[in-house]
Amino acid sequence: MITSLATVGKSKRNFGMSEWDLLLTNARIATMQDGEADYGIVDGSAAMAIRDGRIVWVGPESDLPEHHTTEQRSMAGRWITPALIDCHTHLIFGGDRAAEFEQRLRGVSYEDIARAGGGIMSTVRATRDASADELFEAALPRVNALASEGVGTVEIKSGYGLDRATEIRMLEVARRLGATSTIDIRTTLLAAHTVPPEFDGDADGYIEMICEKLLPEVAERELADAVDAYCESIAFSGPQVARLFAAATALGLPVKLHADQLSDGGGAELAAYFNALSADHLEYASPKGVRALSEAGSVAVLLPGAFLTLGETQLPPIEAMRANGMAIAIATDCNPGTSPICSLRTTMMLASRLFRLTPEECLAGATRNAARALGLQDDRGTLEPGKRADVAVWDISHPRELAYWTGTPQLAEMILGGQTSPS
């Protein structure tokens, strides 16, 4: 298989074929291009050319065109894949919930913990009390942990502030992480995570505050790349989320939705109505909801970490998703309450064990489909000309190992935006 500017047509950017910044040779490459079988593997010894942070040529080394290269490096037969993408995290928060985890294992119910001041509101209090620097210092090791496993893009949600000041602070910290980290950070406003104590019994009033005060400021300051909400009986109703999404869409912000995690509340259909980038969780999504999402082009983001931690037994309707041709992504859902997992490789393994996704589906779910879930499918997630040169280099014998092993250091190096990044 050869992938070059000549073969993908004039719709791609017109990169030059002769002047390259970096040429990687003697590699085995899994391009993960959509529609290509068997991981999109390039036959034989493969090469990849990069210029101005973008891929300009991928194909068998024997077919390399005439070129001038500033730097040429042999990969010594290592495997190259797109850098991984974690498209759903809540990794900025104050405190932790390890004590509650221990209490639950000792038989204390979640309801009793919540009545004693625990649960999500304990994280909200700790996050409100934390300074921006404290939130940054707590989140940075989590970002670095993801990067150490080959992740090049991470989405971070707000949602533990539930007031204007703290939600803004969380988004500012996420932007700061992106400015200081080698990996790319995408931000999502999740103020509609749960009803805060100040609006107890007045969820409509809280949604009004978000729409009229918080959203306009976030949009004006370009603090968020998308808007999310939690549509469940314990959080917000469909009409309340619809009002929020209408306001977000009017401001030019795409939406995504925590949908049908605990019950079929019509979240999938609601997400589809607003052409959401993704609908996430989806354990209880109906066949009608899956069809609606497929027709809307929304991505199903599966979160096996939360499924495992909560002891769920209702599997997402994966066969229906496959039958409808849906793009399926997977993500860590890294958060202190329901998915204390900061390893996308572990999540890939869990998706294969718990949800019976194939290793290829797991890798697609952490690359091209994760990019689509963030609206970045034209920029990254596959290795093809015109895409950002976000590359993971692995010491493996085949890409299927990435959903097989866990806890084994297999990342050899990262190249992000065409620049070598510490692994």
C-alpha cells in the first residue's frame, strides 16, 4: 500500500514532495486509515516523510520519490502508529475519593456516603477550595502519565466547580496544561454535570445561569472547544439539556453528551438531534438511539473504566453500533469517583475484555475515532498526507499488542507535530 499526495487527490494540502524536514525509514507502519483493512499496514519496510509538522508521504521505502531531507532516521524495524487520543477525561479536580472507595468495599452504600457529605459534592468542595496552581500541579502528573503511554491529545472537561468562578478556573488550568505540555489539550465545558447546592431544587435556574452568564464568557474568551452535559434522572432532563445545547450551538460551540449511562433517557436521540460530536457511555441506549446517532455521524465513546468501577452489568449495544456503521471510540474517563484510571492502554485492554472489542477496534477507538469524537478527524488520528505528524513509535511485534499488554513499557518515542517528544 502506498499513501502519498499523488494518490489522495487534490483535496489534500499541497505539500512539496522533495523538501522534507524529517524522513523515518526502516519502519513498520499502521496508518489506521478508515476503510483500510488490517490496521492500514504498509507492506514491507515502510517510510514516512514530515514537513512543517505535517505528514507529506507514507509508503513502502522502495517507492520513495526523489527527495532532499534535513534529517533521516532509521526506526530499526519498530512499529509506528498514530499517537493515541484520550477523548474523554475529567482529570482536573481537587482532592481524591480513595477513602470513599475503601468505605464502599467495606459495605457502606453510596447513598450513605453522599448523605455524609461525600460523593461528587466532596470533589466539588475540594475543587472550589483549590487554587489554580494547586489544580495545575495535581493534574500535571496525570497528563504526563497519559503521555508516557503514547497519548498525544487529551480532552479535559470542567464540571467539578458548578459555579462561574471555578468552572472558569478549571478551563483556564486546562489551557495552561496545553501551553506547558508537549501534548495537545482540548477543553470541554461540563458545568451541567450535576445540580450544585446553591441551586438545590432549581435545576432550571442553574441551566439558565449557565446559558446566560457562563456560556457567553467561555465562548468570548475561547476557553472551551465544546460543551457537554449529563443527561440522567440524577442530573439533568432532556429539555434542560436541549436548552443548554441550543445556547451553545448559537455561540458556535459543538456539543457532546453523557448519555444513557444508567437508564434509557433518550440521551442518544437528543445528542443526535443536535449533531453532537459524540455520545458517551451509552450502556442503555436504545436501537432507535443508536440509529439516530449513526445518521447524525456522532461517535459512540465507550468508557470501560467507569463500567468496571461501578460494577455495571448492562453492556453498551455494541453489535447495534457495528451494524449501523457507527464510529466507536474509547477513553479513560479519568475522574476521582467512577473511573480512577489514568492509562489509555489499560482502557484499551478493558475494552477488549469487557466489551469484546477487537484489538483493531480498540486502536481505532483510541486514534481515528477518538479524533472524530473531538472534531479533529481532518487533522489527526491517522497517518496520511496532510495530517498532523503525531506519531507513536513502539517496541512491539504487531499493533494488536497495544490492547493485549498492560503495565509493560512499549513506547519507544513520540513525535508530536513533527518534533520528537520525551516518552
